[in-house]
Amino acid sequence: MTDAPARRERPPRPCPICKKMSLPQYHPFCSRRCADVDLSRWFSEVYAAPAEEKETDDEAPPPAPRDEPDA
């Protein structure tokens, strides 16, 4: 019995940075350099994950009046 689960080999695909065939140790990239280029693009905000827009104070409806008895 082995302690580590069997790792499925992924079929090689083109690297998203340079289009060379990817290597298992850097998947989905072909090299450490291409992986670092991709990470740099995330850090410099070339890539961005979509986010839901939140209402700003200008777009928010006014608060409803509160019915409080005067003390």
C-alpha cells in the first residue's frame, strides 16, 4: 500500500505564455520563467478576476424614516 495518492498525468498542452509544450512540474507552463511571467502579470493587474459591482452611496436609496416617539 502506498501513502501518496496516485497522480494522474496531465496531457501536455501549449504554455499560455510562450506556446511551447507544458511540462508536468510547471503545469500549465513550460518553465519556471513562464510561471513567473504569469505571476507578474497578476501582480501588476494586467489580469483581473471579475467582481460584482457594489452600490455606491450616490446610488443607494435614502434610508427610510424611523417612527420613534419623542421622549
